[in-house]
Amino acid sequence: MAGFAEQLVAAHGRYASKRPRSAELHERARTVMPGGSTRSVLDMQPFPFRVASAHGARLTDVDGHEYVDFLGDYSAGLLGHDPGPVEAAVTDALRHGWSYGGVHTDEVRFAEAVVERFPSIEQVRFTNSGTEANLMAIQLARHHTGRDRVVVMDRAYHGGLLYFGHGGEALLAPFEFDRLRYNDVGGVSAIDDGVAAVLVEPMMGAAGCIAADPVFLRALRDRCDEVGALLVFDEVMTSRMSTGGAQQRLGITPDLTTLGKYLAGGMTFGAFGGRADVMAAFDPERGGSMTHGGTFNNNVVTMAAGAAAMRELLDEATLESLFERGERFRAAIADVLDAAPLPMCVSGYGSLLTIHTVPGPVTSPDDLDGGDAALKELVVHGLIDRGFYLAPRGYMALSAAITDDDCTAFVAALSASIDAIAS
């Protein structure tokens, strides 16, 4: 353990020496963007490599290094980096102009596809991100119930303004939040008739890919029914678990669902939807008084890409195959980590997973306390050095472009990286 700091200094040196162009661009970027980027989750030490191009499941950086991309743009890149039908749909849409400032046909087609798939969504509204979708769902629930309090899970992440972990307080949206421990069935009784909504992920994503116990989600569903609160599933990440999301796979239907990431084929996207009687708040013809602004909510590029992605690419067979590949991949990683002489484990659900530097098991973020950050960074650097890209926190989101051979090669590289660290 004591040697990790020295090893990490050496790993940083190797990384930097191979990427002089990325280093140069990082310094240039820092003069005009705090930290050198405009997306904090991409920060890494000593600096992030700069991407020059991306095709399928491969990235190439400005120094000419190629990586197999196991990060999948934090789950937004489920279809890979350049899916043909999405490219064709966007190109065709742009031929007819853009920035309409009016309604158009593709938003209807995209909305119909969303409503058809997700059990809880009878009507839907589009936003520009999952963050916006979750904020709108909270406001909608407060309006519908006439209550103010919102229950969330401690250390959960529902967007930049809805982060309930360490460091999130400074940007936290000013709602009245109550926090529960994830997967704590006994704590569900704390939800009372002053609660407007319970916002929960069927798998905590940014907190470490921690899957919900179905018993816990069912207890939330039952308790919300008892006290008249709305159950909101944040499926920004887990909607990939089937054509109807985790809710379909689990057989638990929320009142509202929020979406984002991959559903628009990699374009800017978010959405919230649910029961028609709740969504009626946005329909003046049904007495609705809520407004929903957003210049780019129905932008031409996203609507065309989303309609094409859902019509031509995101079919049941593709998503089921991806789910099963992810389950096999996580099991293979678990075998390597179980045999490793270092305190490590992996958690996840389907094609989303995270490597941790604790022995496990992991059922809530509390179980990750005490993890060795230096060890995790070493493992990540070892994999990047071997041509595999994942998040600095050890998170991965498989794309449909990732193959079984890619997964086998990753597992071998992980094993080699751990052996090098432990030797």
C-alpha cells in the first residue's frame, strides 16, 4: 500500500511523456477555461488526453494513440461514436434548415416512440439534459401535490444542480430535501404525507453503479401510494436496461420518469414524462397552468436523431444483447478482482459498472468509504496505458459497438495492470 504514491508519480510521468500535444493543449485551454475544460467529470491527472476523432468504439487522441472506449461518453454514447442512421437523419434534417422556433414533425415521432416504450410515460416533454429533466420533474411533483419536500438518496447524483454527495452543496438547487440511505428498506417509513416526491435511480450511477434491491424500490412504490407522494425514477442512465428501461425489467412503475443520455443517438437530450393526469399541468386545454420554456427543447438535430435512433437502432434485441454482455463482462472482472491481492471489487447492473478499491459487497455509497484513491488511479492509468479508456472513477458504460473480444482484451489488461501494481 505504501508504494502506491511513488507508483502513481511514475504513472503520471509515463502518461505525460507520451502525450506532448495533449499537454500543450491543456495548458492553452487552462487560460480560457477553469481547469482546462468545461465538463468537470473529464478532469484527470496529470491532464486529460484530447480526442482528435472517434469511430465505432474507438477513440484517437491528438498524439495518435488509439483507445477502445469503455466509457461510452458516460452512457450517452450507447450507439457508438458515429451510428450511420443517426448521421443520415441529422444530415437530412439539416438540409431543410434549423433553429425553427416552431413545432415540427420529428418531435412528434420522437415523443410517440418514447411513450410507446416506457410503461410509466403516457405523455412526455423534452429538455436539453437529464439535469433539466429532473428539475422539471421535481417542480411538477411539487405543483401536482401542493407539497414542498422531496426525498432523495444520500450521495445520489441527478445532475449538476442535484448532487447530494461531498462537494455538491454549493450548487444544490434550493428545494427542501430529505435524504434516505439507498437500499435501506427500514428507512422508507420516514416518508410522510408532507412529501411531494421521491426521486431515485434504479441503479445509483455516479455514486458507483450500485443496483437497487427490487424490494427497496417496491417499498418506495408502496409508501408513495400510502402517503400520496409521486415516485420519480431517474432513468437517465438505466433506461438502457431494456426497451422500457429498468422499470420494465423490474416490473415497478413510477409516476414520473426522467430520461437523458443516449436516447437521442448521442445528441443533446433530456426528457421527463409520466401519468397523463400529472403531465396535464402543461396543457392549457386541460386547465394546466405550468409553463415549460427552452429554446432548444425540440431542436431539429436532437429530434431527428432521436426518432431515427429509436426507430432503427434501439430495438429489443440490441438492448438485451448489450445487457447480457454487460452482465458477463462484470462477472469476468469480478473473477479477476476476487483473485487479486488488492482490496477491489466491481458493482453494476447490465452494461453499466464501476471498479472499486474496497473489498465489497457494495449496496450503498457508505460501503465505498475508505477506498484507496491512489490505487484506483493507478489501475485506471494502467488500463489507459494499455489502450482502454474508462472514467477516472473506474466507471464504464458499454456501447453497442463494444464486442466480446473487446471485453476479453479489457479483462486481460486489467489483470496485467493489477499484477504490475502488486509486484
